[in-house]
Amino acid sequence: MPDWNSLVDEVQDAGATHDIVRRKYLKRLQQYTKRNVIVYYSAWLQKSSLARKGVSGFEINDLDKNALMATIYQLDRDKGLDLFLHTPGGDIAATESLVDYLHSLFGEDIRVVVPQLAMSAGTMIAFAGREIVMGKHSSLGPFDPQLGGTPVMAIIDEWNRATEETRVDSVRGQFWAQIIRNYPPGLVGSAEHLRDWAQSLVTKWLTECMFKDKDDPAACAKEVVDELGSHAATKAHNRHISAQKARDLGLNVAMLENDQRLQERVLTVHHACMLSLSDQPIIKLIENHNGIAYNQLYELT
């Protein structure tokens, strides 16, 4: 018979009702796929008002490394990893660090599952896997980095336009001089560095993982970078890229609808996670199929 402390530990490990239900379906998914499962969910959709108030943590950041360390610990890495992503994106340095860490543990055996949205840096992480699992309802997004809330490609495009128009028309040059006068020092250079950084990471990950067996991995990666790394091509940073569009770009996308049993299990996990984010004071939910979680909460006032 367990003693009092053992019972307290057992109750705490079981968690609240949302946790019990979510973990039950995570375990059922893992039993079907025979692969490790980690969910990475941000509550930016459910708690957008908190983000507008300046509450941080919704984005991909360096604190996530601790969460991955906790959830990967004691997993059988030979079983690979199915990483669920639902995120608006975040810091490019943190993204690079997280991908490097995942590759060091699972190599190329990473399958990224996008039940709904993996935007910006979330899309970059998806490109670091060997396969992306999406449904007809799922979306990726452009990965052009932001600088002060402005797409860096928009800054670069504007600078190039100003340079060209000033060269051929002195009157337009006076107009552009008024605009460029408001640029902070180093703005264009910083934008170019961020663009090059993001594009080089995506190129590297695609050529070394998803496209490694193609006849010309570099050319395949360039097509993706030219389309999804270009503000001119995508028009908006929050543009939604469907599974079909991703497949048209040559990305290795497996459709959920092709495996009904997998689809049911994936969407049940997704819905359970979304309910948890809606009903609990959670900013970010990161958990494995064994119920090991490292979640970020906010204080209720």
C-alpha cells in the first residue's frame, strides 16, 4: 500500500483533468506510430490579448531548450521523433540552437507534424525534418525574418528601390532622402544579415535532410528559399502556405488524409492540446508521450 507522500506524488503526476485526457491520447498515438512524440504548442491564438499587453513566451525562444531537454530525457532515441508544431515562430538564434540540438540526438529521423499552423521560424524547424505531416487544413508560412516588426525583405526591397529611383531621377531622390533620413543606423545591414542567416539555415537543413536524396538538393532548396524566403513572392509574413502548395514546391509532405487512423489520433491530440491552452493558464505546452511536461504558465490576476 502506498504511503501519503506516494499518493500525493501520484496525484500530482496524473495532473488535472485536461492533463489526464491529453496524455491518454498522446500515449495512444505513440502506441500506433511506435515513435517518440513531443508536442510543442503556443497559446498565441487563444491568448492574443496577453501578447498585445506585452506578455512574452509565446514565441520560440531559448527557454524552450530546457523544455526539450526535459521531455527528451530517457526517451529511446532509436525510435526517432515526431515533433508536433503549433507556433507563430520566434527568435532565429533560438531556432538554430533548437534544431542543432534535435539533430544531435535524433539525426535525420525527425518527422514534423503540423496539425494547424507552424509559421515563420516554425516553418524553418519543419524544414529541418525528413518529412512534414500535414492535413488539408494545415499551413506553413513564409520564413522571412522580422526586424522591429517589419519583414527584413521589405526593408531591403525598399532600400534597393530607393537606390535605383535616386540614380535615374533626382526629384525622386529628394523624396527618398526624406524617408531614409528616418532609418536608424545599421538598419539595412542588419536586415541583410538576418535574411542571409535565415536563408542559409533553411538551405542547409533542406539539403542535408529532406532533399539529401534528390538529384540536385541545392537547386531544390533554392526553389523553396526563393518562394518562402521572399517577401516579394509571398506578399505578407502571415501568408498561409497549404499542404498542396508545399508539395508543389517539392517539399516532402505526407497527407494526414491518406492514413485515416493516423489522422484521427493526430487530430485528437491536437484538439486536446488546444483545449488545454484555452482552459488553463498556459502560454506554452511542451510534453512527451510519457506525460513529461515543461510548460510555461502566466499569473492569473
